[in-house]
Amino acid sequence: MEYTVYCDETCHLEHDNIKPMALGAVWCPKDAKDEIFKRLREIKVEHGLKPTCELKWNAVSSAKLAYYIDVINYFFDNKDLHFRTVIVPDKSVLNLSEAKMSHDSLYYKLYFDLLKTIIEPKSSYYIYLDIKDTNSQDKVENLLAHLNQSHYDFDRNMVKRIQQVRSHEIELVGLADFLVGAISYVHRGLQSSTAKLAIIEKIRERSGYNLLQNTLYKEDKMNIFIKK
């Protein structure tokens, strides 16, 4: 099998005065992605949105709550879609070995932790990260090298590529943003948006998880790992 993996993160800046940091990945079989992209655009149009409108957690509003609930239901109803998130409850307090890293190095170490569980032998992966800055391509190549080495994938038969993309161009980067934003909202203890709380309740209902604890290691629909 070949898979495409789409990643995003929230509250990852070093001095943003927000304790939790979360990274997330949505993945699907490569041969299913075009149909998934098409259906996500159709859901937008059904709710009076332009098909090019970007799906983002920060844009959630009560006016379009039905649209967001439909997106959640589509995610859970589609057997080809999967999500994993790694959450750091307090990014200023990590173990000593990680505390010695630069924030950028820690950022990519956490991406390694996010992705290593997804990768399976005998499958191939094409990984897409929301572009961070113009100088991050070297670190992306380093991440690719670490993933290859950790899986003894020296010929790059498993992890074929890691590429930076702009989130507004890729439907499933938007879905990753949306889901990781929801999980982060829970871990920040926020209560200010009734629409966001309704979406979170739908995720809890459909997943069967409270979103505050680790799931089983190989849970492949809504996989949550809290790194302390």
C-alpha cells in the first residue's frame, strides 16, 4: 500500500505564552486521496461555501456549525481516513535531554514521534507538512533521514518523500489543522466558543474517547499520545 500523510501543528511557537503544543497527522491510501479531496469540497458547497475555502480550526463559527459537524461525520464514516496527534501539555517542561535542544530541534523531534507510529513495513509513505518558514527545508530533510534510519529504510522504500506545502492548497492539511486544533482546545481547557465545544463533543461521541488521555498505541482512527 501507498499512503499520503498530511501534517499540521498548533501552539508550537516558543514564546507564545501557551502551555500545550500539539502536532497532528491525517493519512489515507494514496489512491483514495482524490476522492476524499473531492468529497470535502462538495461538503463545502453543500453548506454554501466556496470549494476553495480553507478548513481551519481558528475559523470555526456557530453560523457554519452544521458544516463542521458534517466534516467530522465524514472523517469517522470514511474507513480510509486516520488521525494521530502528539500533545505536549507544557512545552516549557520536558525531560532534560529534550530541554537541551533548541526549540526548532524539539519541533522536529516531536514530528518524528508523531510519524514513527504511523509507518508500517511493506507500505510506502508520502508525507506533507504545512510550510513553517523559508529556512526549514534542511530540517525536513533531516527528519526524513531519521525516519529512514529508525526503520532501517536506507533505500527509502517506506518513507518516499517529505515535502512542505501550503495548507490552503491541500484539503487534508486543512483537516489536520481542524482536528489538531480541536484536541489542543481541549488540552488548553478553553470554553469560550459554543461551536467549538459542540464539535469537540461530536468528536468524543464518534471516537469514544474523552480526548484527554492516551489511546491504544495502534488505534488508527483517532490516535492520541500525550508526551510528558
